[in-house]
Amino acid sequence: MSHQLNDLPNIAGDLFKVPTATDFANVASSTHAPRFLLLYGSVRERSYSRLLTMEAARLLEAMGGEVKIFDPRGLPLPDSEPETHPKVQDLRELAMWSEGMVWCSPERHGAMTGILKAQIDWIPLTQGSVRPTQGKALAVMEVSGGSQSFNAVNQMRVLGRWMRMITIPNQSSVAKAYLEFGEDGRMKPSPYYERVVDVMEELFKFTLLTRDVSPFLVDRYSERRESAEELAKRVNMRSI
């Protein structure tokens, strides 16, 4: 059953938009290499989440992407330092620069680590008129010291949704990670490694598909109405 706007008394008609296929067709395509920010959740000397992140970086670069890995060492706890802290500024600038992200955490006590969570907590949903994460593609991975688990990746999916990111369907969970990496820090051939290849390939595709249309994908009625109300208030104040 179709409905006309006069059937929707709670809708502001001038702010109500009907999505169409031409909304996507009219968007210009970027020509630069896709940009990826990779975060990992351990500062141990031999950090398996960092080693797995580095494997992901090599794959994304081999596909033609531009990759930057954030080093969480020295990042303060959320709210313990001002936003002007150099590590916080570096992280936020990288978040805005990126078009896709990879989050990789060890599973500790059945959860992602506080190190990974702190990085995400320092990234704001909005920064002025810029949205550092919204509409961007995200891949999640985890490593564990025991049997395979999905607690950390499931939690990161919840966070990805909260940050209004497009978390891809595939994911990687590497069990007994200490057995999956050689002394040189490289991941050994295995089904786990092939899954990482699959995840990075899928992330690359989703990033290409969404990076130019993400502003349209996250545009929503409630924000358009809020912006219109704020504009009306400013105009009314000037007339007083």
C-alpha cells in the first residue's frame, strides 16, 4: 500500500527524501587509492594482534590500498588527558583520513582489550561538520591463546554499529595464535591465513563500493530536521 505525505502528519514534507537509484548514479567516483586505518589491541613486544594487523596491511597494500597502522603505545586513557594530546590528535586525524578500517584485538577475559576499546573511545562520532567513522567500511579480527572464540569480534561489531560504520559480513578469528606465526613474525600458511585474505579482499571491495556514497548513506531525516530547527532559531534570534 502506498502512502502520500498527507497521510504522514508527523513528517516535515520539505525534509522528507525518497531514495532513488539515481542518487548513487550521480556520485563522482574517486580515483585515488583506497585509504585504510588499522588498529590493534596489544602493546606486548610480540603482539599477535599487531602481527595479524601487519599481515592485513600487506594484503591491502598488495591490492593497491594506502595503509596506515596506529601505534597505541602512549595513548592516554579516555578523558584522562585533553583532546589536544598528540597521540589523540594523531588518531583522530587518521580516522578522518581513512575510508575503511580494520580493528584487531586479542581476546582477554572473554572480551576485547581495553587498549583497543580506548582507541575507539577517543574517536568522536562527530567532529565539527566531519564524521570520522560514519559510513566507512570496517573489518574485525581477533586472536586468542586458546580455542577459537568470537567474543571479541562480536563486541567490535556492536561498537562498529554504534560508530555507524558498515561492518563487512566476513571476519577473522585466529585460535592458538602462538602456533600460527613463525619466528620472523609472519603468519604461516593455513586456513586461518586464507580467511584473513578473504576478509581483506571483502573489505577492499566494500570500501570501493561505499566510500563515495557514504555521506548519502548516513544522511537521515532526524538530523535534517534538527539542522533546520537550529537554523530557524538562529534566524529568529537575528530578527529580535
